Amino acid sequence: MAGSAFEQMVRRRGNSMESVRGQCNAEVHYRSGVANDNTKNMIKQAFTVIGQSTVPEWPGYDFTPTDLTADENANIDTQKQAFRGLLGNYHAAGPAYLLAQHRSLFGMQYISKIRVWSYTGSPWSVSEGTLDQLRSNMLLFVTNVPADDDI
């Protein structure tokens, strides 16, 4: 059986890839209880780069690739740098790869925003807290590529 693991699963269930094209919807990917030290370190670096002293509780902070979000005083280049760092970590790279590898199923979509928040009952201090103390969640928002963009 050729094809990706996803394609093989679809076929084992008696479907064809053509029957599921356009039927997949992945608007949000939720990453609960981030425990990976590489991802935690990238979260800490992202908040440091944008000048935030804490990882806030819900609703958290939104990192985007193109514009300013919660902090109007943030530099747009540092905002992009922080977003790209988070996008490249273990928790976000998987969904990004899924979208890239299965365009025929999901269409032209990309991760447009990454929301990060602390769930410890209080904001986590970037400068004073240890990575062992960081308890965070991530939401990755998936959006259709605008028709006028060339990707």
C-alpha cells in the first residue's frame, strides 16, 4: 500500500482519497500541558524577544507572522521572529507539516496565529521562573490562504 499513513488509514476504512478531499477541517490545533523542554525554552525566548515579562493566563498572548497583536508597542520584526520560533518547535511543526503534506485534503491553509498561556493559576515569570515551573498550553489557528497571496 503506497502513500502516507493518513492515506493508508483512509483506504483501510473503505474510502478513497477523492471521497475525503476538501472534507478535512483543522481550524485549531490544541497543545495541552506542554512538557517538552525545547518547546518550553522556545516559549520563554519568544516572550523575552517581544519584551513580555510573564506568560499570561488565559486568554494568553497571540503571536502572529504578519502584524502586531496584544502589544501595540512591540516591534513587528521581533513579533515575526517570535512567531517563527514557536512555529518551528516540536508542538507546532507537526500541524504545519500536516497542512503542507496534505494540501489536497486541507486546501491552501497555514498557521496564522499561535496563542500561548500559562495554566498554573498565575502568570509565569520569564525572568524568575524555571522551565520546570512553566505550565503552558498552545493553540495553533489555521486559516485559508487569501486568494491574492502567492504561496
